[in-house]
Amino acid sequence: MRGLTKAGVEGGRNGWEDIGGLSHIRTAIQEMIELPSKFPNIFAHSPLRMRSNVLLYGPPGCGKTHIIGAAAVACSLRFISVKGPELLNKYIGASEQAVRDLFSKAAAAAPCLLFFDEFDSIAPKRGHDNTGVTDRVVNQLLTELDGVEALTGVFVFAATSRPDLLDAALLRPGRLDRLLFCDFPSWHERLDILKVLSRKLPLSADVNLEVIASMTEGFSGADLQALLSDAQLASVHELLDREATGERERIPIINDVLLKSVASKAR
Ligand code: ATP
């Protein structure tokens, strides 16, 4: 379990500027977290309940974990992040206690974003686990989520690439009832992600990221990151083979190498 961090300070995490695309998710999160704290009077007099619990779902590598870390930084929330399997303990009562402890810790740390990554591993449909551990964890999560409304400044987020595996009771109104879909990026989003990822990478002048975005349909953000890393390494080898690189500190990604790398990975 990663400990409590004042997001962006001890954690050294990224902010919105490190997220490419996903603008609909960013807007939804900003509405939920930032508006009520900026305009507390408007929301205090609203008869409607503000939804502060979110499930992000979508294919692996499409930025679910990344954007939640950025949200905590951008909204200056303390951040408690736990990967589902880390909570599971075969000893009776230990996993439920760990869930209780997390929610207490989040309440004490408010304003705080409590994030469950790989949520399907701790919250699958009940009645299928011979050990009964995940059934008890789901029951505990239900209890805690029902109580979280009374806590001010605790935002519960969860992420999964397998929403079909989750126990449906967790998604009922008042629990994780705001569902946000993180899909494979569109052309514009791929271009945006490539720009964000290459901000600190030297690119040779003839690299055209629009062309790369066109050639990478079906790539996730994680695939694009892997592509640039591979191309960077291959560029180093290429230059080492071609010439003595001397004292050069930053070797740019070479266009031909990048195109070759894209072609080898294209779906
Ligand atoms: P999983 O379901 O496997 O946990 P995920 O959807 O949570 O995947 P992330 O872990 O957020 O995916 O993404 C992996 C890496 O890919 C990130 O650390 C980041 O470097 C890069 N990445 C993914 N999407 C984006 C994006 N939209 N903008 C910038 N970087 C991205």
C-alpha cells in the first residue's frame, strides 16, 4: 500500500499538464472536486446530493491511474492509493479491518482522495470465492461507502479494466455511482498524449507527431509511452553505431527509427 501523501509534494506526482486527452474525465473530476470547494454556498443550498465517488473503467493502459494521481495533485488533495490485491489477507477479519482503516485514515486526512486501483480484485461479485475473503471485503466496502457521504472532503475513486466482474451493489446510487469511461485515445488524443510524453524528450526536427498519431490507431497511452521509450533506446544505438556520439548528453529520437518502431508495433 502506498502511504499517505500530500499529493504532488512528498509524492512528486504529475498534474493535469501531464495528461494527454481525457478532457471529458478531467472536466467531470473538476466539477466534482473543485466547484463545490470554490462555491460552497451554492452547493450547500442545493437539494441535490453531490456525487463524490467515482469508478473509472476502460482498457488497460488508457490513463485511469495516471489521471487520478494528477487530479489529486491539481486539486491539492492528500492521496491514499492502494492496489486491490494488497488488501487481501487470508486471515479472517484482516482484510475487512484494512478496509476500515483506510476509510478512517482518509477521514482523518480530509481533504483526501482515496483511490482503489485494480478494484475488480477486491470487489468481485459475491458468492464465488471459496475462502469468503472478497465477499467480506465487498460487504465492508458497502458499509464504508454508505457512510462516506457523511464525511466532508473524502473522495473515493476506483479503477478497473473489468467492470463486468464487479459486484453490482457497489455501483448503486450513493456508492460508486459516477461511472467514467477511459477509452482508447482518438487521433487528437494520441497527438496530445505524444506531445505530453515528448515534452522532455529531444526529438529530431523532422519528427512529425501528427504522422505518428495517424499510424498508431488502437494504441493506448501506455503503448505510446513504450513506443517513445523504445525509439529513444534504438536511436541511441543507431547513433552509437553511426558515429562517435562524443560528449553529447541528450540524443534525440531519430525520425526513421521512430517510424520503424511504429511499424513494428502497429496493429
Ligand atoms: P491498467 O488498467 O492496466 O491499470 P491504466 O488505465 O490505469 O491501466 P495507466 O497506468 O494510467 O493506465 O497508464 C500507464 C502509463 O501510460 C502512465 O503511467 C502514463 O505514462 C501513460 N499514459 C496513459 N495514458 C496517458 C495519457 N492520457 N496521457 C499521458 N500519459 C498517459
